[in-house]
Amino acid sequence: MPRFSVIVPAYRVQAYLDECLESVLAQSFTDVEVIAVDDCSPDFCGEIIDGAAARDPRLTAVHLTANVGLGRARNAGLERATGDYVLFLDGDDTLVPGALQAIADRLAATADPDVLVYDYARTYWDGRHARNVRADLLAEREPRVFRLAERPELLRLLMVVWNKAYRRDFVAAQGLSFPPGYYEDTPWTYPALLSAERVAVLDRVCVHYRQRRSGNILGTPGEQHLDVFEQYDRVFAFLAARRLDGWRPVLFVRMVDHLTTIFNKSGRVPRHKRAEFFRRARAQYARYGGGVRAVRAGPGLRARTRHLLVRFGSRRAFHLLGATGRLLSRTRDLAGRAARRARAGCGRLYYRIQLRLPLDPHLAVFAAYWYRGYSCNPAALEAKARELVPGLATAWIAHPGHAHTVPPGVRVLHPGSRACHRALARATYLVNNVNFPQYVVKRRGQVHVQTHHGTPLKKMGLDLADHPAGAAGMDFAALMARVDRWDYSLSANRHSTLAWSRAYPADHTTLEYGYPRNDVLAGAPLARSARAELRARLGIPEGATAVLYAPTHRDYLPGHVPPLDLGALAHALRAHGAHVVLLARAHYFHDAAPAGAPPAGVLDVTAHPSLDELCLASDALLTDYSSVMFDYALLGRPIVVHAADWEAYRLARGTYFDITAEPPGLVCRSADEIAGALAAGAHAAPAAAALLARFRQRFCPYDDGHAAERVVRHVFLGEAGRPPVPGPGEVARGVPGVLPRPTGSAVAHSE
């Protein structure tokens, strides 16, 4: 008997079915059977199911001789299910990596409830992802197991079957089955939740709910939408049979909301059926309202008005209300856009006026990562400039949501504000790790410092001309106009100097001084007690090996696509007996890690403000092609490169060298390979340490803890100089010419 039976009905989903089935069969949790039901689909769904069944004995193929509809196709699968729990997945949707393991863990933690409700995210054809807007209803608070009466707000979730796991003997005992027709989820989900003695929730996205451009059954216009009335008849018949009259007002409001939503969906109910639909909605209101006041529809005036109009059958007024609402919404959008353009125009005009006023020789403006807060090379330079330059006033541009990261004593400027425009126009020094906006003018006497934000592995600037996936429609002429504003370009090593000279050819001075942001990594080792306190704050268990996972962004993949299944990796590490915790850090292009609670053995540290602290707290780095590897190498701790898609990445983005041929440590292609290496200590073996030493010699020659001071003295104080030059086979760090000995264990390192 498997733990899970996943039932997948299929009808006209040939474009998505392979991905759907693979998303289940490739899960790290393997105690599962898949029952794929071909609902007499006229396309290639049947062949796809048979092919998958031939490849994996856990899949059972069911072929129906006539098209019976989604609900009864699920019933056919349910008849063959043998698992402890039944899950439903539509043929065009997918399970996210690690979902079954997370569900299994939550079921175990809640002692096998009747129903477990988990979350989903909508995935759009253009690559966008959006988590359920009511995800807060799935908060995992006490009591962990409850009846619906204790958390009735769960009824505000989308009433679908595929965001829940059902104990199979509970389904059998309640006699749950799907009726014919459309909206068949409605008479299943309400009875299931109302009948369950024990309900639990999982605050994690487990399903990607595909939003198709076309072909979605419920989005297709037709008379089938009138089936919704019969489905609600079944729901209220269930309430009457079980004497659950106390739930009648709640479900009545949900029903009216559902009916008005269907009616308002553009084109869903055919024009010649709209009058009939509204008449039947009014009849349902009269039949099941039973004294329920319209005011209970919700707190919003519009919701209460819609209910009243249904109650009195005022279809034309209802239509007018909807049209008025849409018009007001469009008007607000247009007005908002016009206001934003007007503010931007006024701001630019104010900026142009400020350009006519003298420069302030004592003002320096800093920014990083498109105003995402105080970080990277500009932050290190700002701090050092305040220390070394007498009378200098510094300001930092940051969006309001990131203003808290700016330290006391530094003025915060909000992008687009008059203060920001004034500072950009009149500051003598402008420092950024990306380019300032196109409208910014390089004034005579202004000094622009481009710090960059990493040693380049992937191609940049003009080198992307032959890689359209990486360039993504880049305007190279506009780029070079921004580059022409630079006075200084920072470089951490000779490799970067050569790459920048090709990618950004312009008349500026290169300061090959090392990276200021690495001063903290190259300085004095962190005291053992301070490191222990830092690890405790991050939640790293005592005695565990902390592996920082920091992947890069893939330009050629839409949305936030995790390159590694951390749930599978954590599970494999436990199977190997390794006491490892993974510190998951999403790329800065993504404001958050993938939606949902992290799997067991994984800590989401995406929101942690300091990457330096994460590096210092960890024992090893796991990355793919992120530039963090060039910084982390300074610590002398093991680095593992996950290169599962190296060939695709190199072809799409373009790279300056082959990281698999010249790596900073072990190269792995899969989660199992990584787990085996970490468990066996291969990542910290002498061969890996030798690779790291060569890598550091090439890419970290000047990082001795004083890079920021050298840059500040050159740019702000006019004290031109050169960094210490390491001797053959040496790397400058702390004391120039001393190469820290790589440790033999990822746990034993005391820094």
C-alpha cells in the first residue's frame, strides 16, 4: 500500500501532460502511485500516459471508452486507488519539487488527519508566478489539528479538490464521489471539509496551477456554466441530510459570491443565456437564503449591493454596476499612470534646474542594486569614506522598503523625490554598482565610480551581442551612453579588468585594487564566540554543517525557476546520515525565495540583510554560476559547484571561461551527487582544496582587507597608489603574501 495515490484525469492536455506526470514521478518522496485516466481524449493524451506507464511501474494507465467529464474520470481513478491518502492533480498542472515530502512530513507531524489543505501558486503562460492571495489563511498555528468550525475562514480559499490530501478510508466512509457536469469540485470540497473530524494545513506551495492562454474548460464560453446551480443544490442537500443548518448562511454567501463571479467573467455565460442564468441565480437566492440578510455578504458596499441585486433579480442594474466598476477601475488606472508620468516629468524638470547650480564638493551619493538597500562595494566605500574623508557628507538612494538597511548618519534619499534629484544633480561623487538612470547627466567636475558587483563568469555588456537570451533586447547604444559617464571602474583581478575592457570600452580609469565588499571576508578571522552567536541567530543547529546555497539567475528561463530541488537534497543528505543544514539564499533579482515554507533541513535566509554574515556563518558554499564563489574563496572553505545545466547556461548566456574545467572545488551534476560528496567529505578533500587554492590565486590577488581604503584614498583624497602585489603562488589576505591553509573539514573551520 503506497502512502499516496495521485489521480490525474486527462482530456485535451497533450501539451502539458508529460510535465504533469513527471512532476509527480520525479518527486524526492517515491512512495506514490499515479493513476492517470485518459478520458477518451481525442489528442495524444492516451499515448503519453501509456509511454509514462511503460517507463515507470508506479503509474497505472486507465483508458475510458467514452468522454465522461472531469469528475467521473476522477471517480474512475478513485476506484483503483490503494494509497493511504488520495491527491488529485489536473493534467495541465504540476506538483512543485519536494511537495510530496513536505505533505508526508506534515501528515506525520499532525498524526494523519482526515484532510490536509496545502497551498498553490498560479503560473502564467508568460512565466509569471503568483502565490494564492489568501495564503495567510494557511498559517500553521496551534492547534495543529482542528475541525472546520474552529477555522471557518478556510472556506474563503478556492474550493478545489487539488489543494488537499484526503485520507482514503475517510473518503470511503463518507461516500465522497464526484457528480457529473461542470463545477464538480463544489459538491466534493464542501462536504469533505464539513465532514472531517480532523483537518490540518500546510503553509507551503505544493501545486503550480497553470493559467492557460486558451483551452481552459471553465474559461470557455458555453451553456455548461449553468451546471453550477445543480452543484449547489447538491451542497445544500448534503447540509440538510447531515442537519448542518448552522453552516447554511456561510455557504449561502459563498454560493452567491460564486454565481456573481461566473456571471461577471467576460464571455463565460453566453449572451443568449445570461437572462436565464440571472433568473436561476435569483431562484437559488430565494430557495437557500432562508432569512439570510444581504448585509452578511461581506464588509464591502459593492459586495452587499451585488447580493441585493441578485435577491431582487435586477439583472440590468447588476450589469450596469459591473460596467461602472470596470469603468472606474480603468479610470483609476489611467489617472494613476498619468499622475506618475506627471510626477516623473516634474522631477526631471526639477533635476534640469538643479543642474544649473554649483556642485557640492562635500557631497557623495551612493546606491546599489537598483536602490535595493545598503550593500555590496558601494556600502563598503561609503563606510570607509565617512571614516577617512574630513567633512564629507554621504547620502544613499534606497526604495522606502529598503531604507531601514542604511546605517545611522547616512542620509536616505527616495528614488524620484526632489531631494534625490537635487543630490544627483549637485553631488561631486556618484558611486553605484549598476548604472544610474539614463536621464542622469555627467557634469563637468562630477566623479562617477562604477564598482560592479562581482567577478564576471557570465558575459556582460557588449559581449552579450551574440547572446540574445542574455541580452534580452538590451539597447547597447543606451548602455554605452551610460558607460561614458564613468570616471573609474573597479576591478578585483586581471580577469575582470580584461572582461570589463571588452564589455564596456570607454575612456575611464580602471582601479584594479580588489573588491571593497570583500574586506570583511579578507580581514581578521571572526572570533569563535562571535561566529557561534551568529550561527545561533540564523537558527543553525549546534554541531551541524552549514552549507550556504546561493544560485544565480537564469535569463533564458521565465520567472523564478529553482535550479535545485533543496527538499530532495536535504532528504538525500539525511539518507546519507549527514548532519547538514542548507542556508538557501535566492538571487537578488527575486525579492523572496520560492513561495511556501522551506523543506526540513533548509533555512530560507533570502531576507537576511548581509551576505557577508551568511558567508562567515557557513562552513561551505554550494552554488552554480554565481559570482559569490569568487568572494567566498577568500575564506578558504570548500566550494561545490552544481553544474546540472552548464551547457545550456553557457550557450544561452555566454561565459568567459569553463567553470567545470577551472572550478574552485568539486563539480556535481545532481542532488544525489552533491549529497554523497558532502556526506563523504569529498568537497573538502585535498584535491578539492588544491583546486580552491589555484582559483584564489587567480581571482583574489588583491583582497587583503584594505581594498576600500585604497579606492577611497585614490578617488576622494587623490592619493594614487597600487595594491600590494603578491609573490608567485601567494594571495594577499590579512598579511600580504600569506595564503591561508584550506581546512580539511567544513565543520572544523573556526572563522
